Amino acid sequence: MVAAVSAWPLLHRTAAARAQASAPPLTVPAASDRPAYPPPQVTLEALCEQWRIAFDAADSALRAARDLPADELGRRSKQLAAERATTLDLLRATARAHGVNGRYLHLTPRRDAKRLLGLPAHLEACVFNLDGVLIESATLHAAAWQRTFDEFIWERIERTKGQFPPFDPRADYARYLHGRPRLDGVRAFLASRGISLAEGAADDRPGLETVHGLANRKNEVLRRRIEEGGVNAYEGSLTYLRTVLDAGVHTAVVSASANTSRILERAGLAPFIERSVDGNAMVANRLRAKPEPDTLLRACDELGVAPDHAAAFETTRAGVEAARAARFAVVIGIDQFGQEAALRAAGASPVVPGLAEILDERLAA
């Protein structure tokens, strides 16, 4: 294997020389006449992934080399492990030199990937709540709700001379909206302000003073924000998802948002999610919202994995209760709203700030 790699530059130069000798002379266009193609963008994470694949291939070749003496096999295995460690150091140094966070770069062999997940070995699937676990979309949703409800409340104050507290993007979002379908969220928030509106219809004009009209206005604002500003995945989300798939474990996302697919796409996580149960699926299949287990059970059904062979990652008490009702093997609480005690009381174990902390602990081990 080493000889083949060493011989490659010589073979390449020989082939190039032969081609040059037999080819007609080339006319190179002036720089001003060349098309202005942007240089390909290669992320450090993608480069690290390619190195890991290369090292895994070398590792597999050594394991298949049954004709090598045991001492020679051991020597080469140690050499490969040292090269793996040296390459990781260089990748992290490159990250530092370019001001990039190399915190989650790793070259752990695929056969050891499951160790990094912090999950029991028998698990076959991970079902992630989208908001607050993988994506920083809670802030995005809260901002869209604030725009929607502020417009509605200020207009209502002017018309009725009533007193209605404005929308609090942290407290009100966490209490009335996070994890709920849009219509349920509108009803819950309005009830907190002593306001009752007609239900209206699904095709109500965005902003119309009906439950559907406010829900449609929020969706309009959210879509615009997604397209204009994009969506950010939490630190560690991409690495954790890639490691889940490396370990041969299935992935699904559950979210009450009807924009789940677009959010995943904009955050760069879509290729790592096998199945999605979103707000559209909830309506189409008449799935009840959490704390009922319907959406989580649906995700397991679509993956073909029993809940007692799956892990759920939840951010709310209702989500944890739903996972427990569905009899998931493991329920991990992700505390993004200062609700650690409530998550533990509902049955989440462990409770961590995010996927990044799971990776930190396992990579340091």
C-alpha cells in the first residue's frame, strides 16, 4: 500500500509526459477571456471527513492482511494510529490558523463511532426534536411570533383602548409556543391575554384577526426570515449527526413546524436526516401534539425501528413525557430554556445543554 502511494507521483508524471508529447500545442486564452469560475469551497469538516475515510480504508486493509506476521501487523497498526493522531493535530492547527472552530474535528474510526454518541450499544435509531436540539430555530420562530403578535396587539390596543402585555420572545415562546403546532400556539397565547378569536379558515389572509390568519402571518414572516437570513445549526449538530450515521444508526426529526424540510436544507443538515415528521405530517395523519406520543411513534414506524431500540432527544417536559409514553429506550433532555429540573422530573436522563457537550465528553475520554 505504501509503495503504491509512493509510486503515484512517478506514474502521474510519466503519463503526463506521454500525453504532452503526442498532443497538439495548446492555445491558452488570455486571463481576461477566461470564464470567472469561483474556486471550489472545501470546508475543514469535509476535509477531515475525507481523511477519516482514507484512514478507515487503510485500517480495513491492515485487518484484511492475514498473511502479515503478527509483529509486522502490530507495527503497522501503531504507525497508522500515530499518523491518524498527527493528521488530526494538523487539521486542528489549520482550524486555529484560519480562525475556525476545530473543536469537533475527529478521526475516530467508523467502527468506534458508536462510542462517541454516549448511547447504549443496542440502539438502532435517534429521533431528534428539531428546535433546540439541532437548530437554533427557536430564536427564529420566537422573532416571527413576536412580529406577528406585536402587530396584532398594538392594532387591538389602538382600536379597543384595552391593556394587553406585549409578546415576550423568551418567556411567552417557551410557555405557549415551543413544540406546539401553529394553531395551538396561537390559541394558547391569545388565551394568556384573555383574547378569543374566531377560528377562521386555512386560507385566511395572513394577519386577518382569526386564529388561522395569525398563524398564516407567522408562517409568512418565518419563511421570509429563513430565506433572507438562513438558519444556523448548533455547534456540534453536524458532527453528531454524521457520527450517528457512521455508527449505522438511523436518524429522524420531529417538529411541529410546517417548514421543517426547508429549515433542515438551509442549515445544511438535510443529507443527514432519513425521515421527518413535521407539522404537515401531523395534519395529514391526524397526529396529536406532544405530550401524546403520536409523532415519535410515527418517526419510529417510518424508520422501521421499535421505540425500545431508539433514543429521543427532547427540549420540553411535554416532549420527554411523549418519549416516555412511547417507551423509548433512552430519553435525553436538551436544556435550552433553563428547564433542567422539569426535564429530569419528567424522566429525561441525562440532561445536557446540547449535543456539543456529549461530543466534548466522549472525545475527551
